Amino acid sequence: MRGTGSWQVVAQAEAGTPAGELPDAVYEACSLSDCGDGPGPDWPHRTAKRLIQEPADVGITAALAEIGALAGADRAWMFEYDAALLRFRNTHEWSRQGVRSFVEDLQNTPVTMIAWLQQFLVSGKAVMINRVADLPRPARQLQVEMLRQGDRSVLSVPVFHGGQLRACIGFDATTAARRWPQADIRALFQCAELIALARYGSHRSEQVLADPARAFAPLIHLRRQGQIIGVEPHTILGVRSARDYAKVWLKDGSTVLDLRPLALWTGLLPSASFLRVHRTAIVNLQHVRGLDRRDGNGWKIALGQLADAWPVSRPYRQELRQRLGI
């Protein structure tokens, strides 16, 4: 390994082979301070707008979609770690039309799979893999997964909060190998800082991180127009049919139009906490705020902080009463 400017560069997969010129390097690693302070893309501004306008999870995916498209990426993604940095899971992803998504494949995955990459991320460095096919032998396990996903080049930037590595965001290039320049990497570092504040800046988030024994809860991945958002089931208030799709209400106040019909959601949601209350609606019983049983108006169920109650049709009322203990 040798320095070229402020970058650390390795150009060949085989040990002992001298590094080539910077554009020919197999991979490059740099910290934020290594990336200079010249002009760069306005991705941080765009990310900030998304995170201000939307709840965190929706805003993160929307930001990844916008900056990923502007960066010429084929996928933009985020994965996050457990408290002990022993496992990780994919949480958010955008993919260009026609590019396959793999966000649901890596859930509760041992960090040992990305050990080669992890050595750079934990030290606060971004890694620009220019040629996945030529990665060194110590990166073999990671390389196999990247090749399975059709990656030719990958940019990875660490996400820190409170001095702790919490996640990683990045871009994939699948149609052709490419190298994102230092100005782009600096901008993505800045986006990572904003995402960290939005996702991990709450008091509740710090409490969750403080519990190293907490295992990852299974995620349900919401799909909309190339964007995928991973949410834990307990954050879903309810799901209603929207013609061939389904509209999902989340407890943070956001809604997502998912591309799957309501019938598929019956099998996705855990039956222990979710119940169908209408041919067009499924609710999370953990978020029931009240039940109006006045027959004149029909039964209606209030969920979380939603202003409008949802109707409960007759075939579902008896089971609803039993589940609520009424």
C-alpha cells in the first residue's frame, strides 16, 4: 500500500505487485479530511431537504434515490450495525429501473463477511472499489457477494454518530466500472453526517444502542418506485388496500404506497399483533387507541395519532373484541 496525494491506494489483487496510477487502482481508501475542500455536488443540501420534509426512514430512502441518480449510480443503499458491531442488515435501498434489488438478502449477517471492508470503515475511511473483480484475496468473501449482485464498482462511506460506527451508505455501479472522484466522496461523507443525525440522534436511539444484547428485529421492506425502506413491524400502524397496491401507515406519521396488494400483506405481517378488521384494512393491535362501537355509525377503530378512525366490518368484530379483551 502506498500514498498518492492523500489517498491510500492498492492497484492489484496479487500481493507484491506495485500499485498503478490512481485511476487504475483496484481500490482506494480515504478519510473526509483527505478529500480536500474544493467545490463539489450539492448532495448534502438535497439530503437535508429530504430529511426535513419527511420522517427519517422515508427521507433517507428518498435522499439515496435522488443523490444516487445524480451520481450515476445503479444502486444507492444503506446498511446498519448492531450495538456490538458483530452483525449488520440492509435497511434502505434505491435501484435504477431494470437493476435488481438485493436489500432483503443480507439481514442479521455476520460482519465477518465484510471484514476486509470493515477495517477501513471503523477507522472512518471511505472505500472506493474501482474494480470488484480484482479485489485482493483477503476480500474474497465480500467479492463473492458483490459479484453475485452484479457489482463492478462500489463506493462505501461510514456513518458515525456519537463516536460510534452505526451504518454505512454507498453506491453500486453494475452496468460499467466507474470511479467516483474525491469531491463526490466528500459530499457523500457530509450526507452520512446528516443521515446519522436524522436516524440516530434521538434519545431513544441512544438507549437502543446502549443494549448490546438487543438482537435485530426482522424487517419488512416497503417498496415504492425503485425505493426500498426497511421497517420493523411494530412501527406499522396499519395497512389499507389502494387498488392493486397497499398504503402503509407508520407511527412516525408517514405513509408509503407499497407496490404489493393487501392480500400479500396478510402473510407478511405477524399475526400475533396484526388483525384484519375490514376487507380493505389490517391494523396493528399494539397501536389501537380506541374502539367506537356505536351501531348507528358502524364500528370504527382509532390508531396511534391518526386523525381519522378506520371502519370495522361485521365479520371481523368478534375476533377484534376477543383480541382487545372487550
